[in-house]
Amino acid sequence: MPHVHLREPLKRLAGNRSEHALEGATVGEVLLALERAQPALDGWILDERDVLRRHINVFVNGELGGPDTQLGAGDRLDILPAISGG
Amino acid sequence: MTELLVGTKKGLFVLEGEPGAPFEVTTRAFAGEPVENALRDPRSGRLLASVTSAFYGPKLWYTDDPAGEWEQAQGVALPEGGDAALERIWVIVAGEADGTIYAGGDPGVLFESRDGGESFALNRGLWEHPTRPKWTPGGGGLCLHSIATWPDEPDRIAVAISAAGVWLSDDRGETWRKGNAGLKPNYVPEDMPEDEVGLCVHRLRRAPTRPERIFMQFHGGVYRSDDAGESWHDIAPGLPSDFGFPLAIDPADPDSAYVIPLVADMDRVTPEGRVRVYETRDAGATWTPRGNGLPPEHAYLTILREAFDWAGEGEALELYFGATSGGVFGSGDAGASWFDAATHLPPVLSVTAA
């Protein structure tokens, strides 16, 4: 089962837990599962269209992934803000 | 003591002070995040703030203590599974009915709370309006930025959207009709079909003692309506420019309005390197510059649509506006003289006085 690793402020919203084991064959499926399991995250990572927010990056085992990236058991997902701003 | 809620590109600043001297920054919240607008609900004392995280999207927050914990308001989102996402909340306004708070945002959406801002519901009448597919955004997006309630009549409300014009409701937002007669956009061909013209309203303010009167800063034009927004009359003659964003009033005087002209849409800074507020006390027949104490030269400021507000009224009217260059200017005598309330804030997006 893939594991999602969260940092603040997402960690706080997700019950103050950084590690979350979730079912899903792709990054997109795991992110939807994360929202279902942690409703306070609704709208923070995915918008109303279930589209990954533009300045959020998802890394799979340390490499940048996307919603369609395939996952296997034991894969680790890091959800991080992108290097952007002004 | 006057309180200013200053929304900036890098957080919300709560300022307190007396007119005539610099204000003190008493609280900074949402450090690093753009805060579009903030409101202290005069009925409950509760603070609300709209925050548009570049990473996590737009959220609306509330608290009874700005230095303490803020709670995220629920329901500030578009319907799940659609083809649009909420981009930004531009404005928060206290409604007339008990506990009612309105929030307006991009893409041209209105939310209503009936529990003091803890939860909101999307206004379906506007969201599902049959003309919506023809609405076009302005440079700042399809922003619903002005919400003009009608004193003691919760059913009557006017909103303005850039660039979808003015919308009026007499049934608390169940149904909406256009209120744009007389507006003359100078940025499209004159023979363009009327229903295809994007009307770029920049700001509306209703005169509370004569609520059928509304003043408007347009994208090239300053207008007045005396029939609750059904039709509009040009009152820009006498101003150095008909372009600008914010507009303020003296709530005690329905003939009063204040604007801050900028050069033009292609050069959005104060004209001639001078900062001046223009005041009318005869409903727009004449305008008087009010610049005593404001930067007189080498000053090229941009003042955004939510960045001009007032406290008090009549002879005790206080005016406050902020610039994207980080200064907040105040007047404790209805614009006759001005002082620096703050000088080195981040770019100011909004100012709310109480």
C-alpha cells in the first residue's frame, strides 16, 4: 500500500499525522483517497475539479510525478509546495 | 481608536491608531500569504479574511481574536466535479439579515453565510444564470468585487463583476437582472452587440441614507445611478482622469463620493506624479482635489479597488487608502488633510476601516 508523507500545514489538517497509508494504483487515486480519509484536506491539494493544484508537487520515491503516475505497494509520496512565489 | 485591516501580498496587518499620527501594527496574520480582503463584522466583532495561497488555493477564515487561531469557513468552493474552480475571494461584506455575510469572488461568484461566516453556500441564481457563458473576465479575472446591500432590506442587493457588469436582485439573490443602462465602454467598438460587451465595473458604493443612489468607478468612467442601479449617468467631467479603481463615500451624505484617479488603463499610476483624492459633495456635478499631506511630486502610486475605506461620517469622517508600494494614507477630517498611517507594508491589496 502506498504511503503519503505530509508536512505542515497539510500534516496539521490531516489529524497532525505525517504518514498515511492509502489504497490507490495511481497518484490521482491516492490523493482522492487521502481527501476521503482526511476531509479537512478537501480543496487544499486538489481543486473542485479534482485537478492537482498548479503549485503543488507530488514526488514518488523522490522523483516528480503526476496524477497518472503508477504506484506499487510500498511507494512513498511526498506532497510539497513548488518553488514559486513572488 | 480606529482599526485598519490591511490585506497585503504578504499577510493581514491589523493597525490601530488615532488620525494624524502613524498607526501601530498590532497583529500580523497569514504571514507570507496574499490576503485579498478582511472584514470585522460590526454586529459580532468577528474578523473574516480571504486568503489566496499560491499553493493551496483560496480559503476564507474567521476568528474572534486575530492574534489567535483562525478557523476555515466551510462551503467556499464551487460544485464538485464541474469544469471550474474557485480562483479567489475578492470581497467580504456584512449583510443586512442577522448573521448574514456575503463573499464575492472569481469566477463571478457570490457566497452567502447565515451563521456569521462559519459556513457559506454558493448563490445558485447567479452561478446558473443563463447569460454566464457569455461573461468575460477582466485583467484581474472574472471577479465579483462589489456587493452593495440595501439598509434594512435584505432582499435587495446589487453586485458588480468585472467584466460582466452590474446585477440586481430584489429576492435575496434568487433571481438576477442586469443593471447597466447608460454605461459606455470605450474599450470596444461602438457597434458591438450589446449582449456581447464585457462591462468592466471597478467598484460600486451605495449611499445608505438614499439607497437608490449608487456611485460607480468604471474602467474608463465614473457614474451615478439614482434608480438603484437600473441606469447610470456619467459624472466624470471635472476629474483629471476617468480611470481608477476604488471609490469611497461619506455615509451621512448621499451626494458625496471620493475617487482616486489614475492616468489611464495603459498607465495605472497617479497622474502627474502627484497623489490626490477627488471629492464631490454635489453628486458628481463638481470635483475638488484633496491632496494636502499626500505625496506632491515624484509619486506614481497604484491604489487597488478594495484599498480605500472609511470610518465614521459627516464631520468625523475618516478616510484611509493603501497603495501597492506599501503606504497607507489617512485623513481624519474628511479628506481636507492627510497623514501617513503606515509607510512600509507589503503591497496593499485592501484596506478596511472600523
